[in-house]
Amino acid sequence: MSSYATPNLPSRCFDVTSRFYTRLGFVETWRDDDWMILEWEGIVLEFFSHHELDPLTSWFSCCLRLDDIDAFCALCKTAGLSEKNDGHPRLHSPTIEAWGGKIGALIDPDGSLLRLIQN
């Protein structure tokens, strides 16, 4: 097995978090009272219980490095995620940055920022 890291993100309610990410194709592979793991195409997201989290002040984030960022964003839109500038959840479609990289963003129901980066 190769070495790898997995982001640890907060969840106010595992049921809500699981439903949100399941709509995006993730599969729940582990859950107990304090921890949940979701996986999609080699990406592993781990969630810890954080009932008192205020999504509007959350500073949690991670990067998803994707082989096809456009396909993932299309999946998000098909799942009902809207593109808007505030609130959560929401999607920011990818744009080409000045340095040449293609980056978008996903804000989940708990206010966590998932940067979407084209490999």
C-alpha cells in the first residue's frame, strides 16, 4: 500500500453529512458515534463529530485533486448543488488561475471548504 493522507473534517450530524456526500457519489465505509469515513474514486474523507460547529465561522478545509474537475462539478450540479456566492452548501465552478492551474470550490453543509484542483 502506498502512503497517503486523509482530511479530517467536522460534521454537526453524520446523517446530514452522509446524505450530502452520497448524492455526490461517495460511499459510507465506516461510522460509529464519533467518526465517519466516506470514499469516492480513491478519495477518502474522514469526519469527526462536532455538534457545536457554526458553519458560518468554520475554517476547516482540504484539497481534492481531481483528474477531471469538470466531470466532478457536473456531478455536483446534477446532485442539485447551486453556484452562489454565499451560504452553504454551494459550488464555485472552476476557473483558470493566473499561474495556469484550474481550481473550483465546494462548501459543504457544515461550512468546510473543499478546494477542487485539476491534476
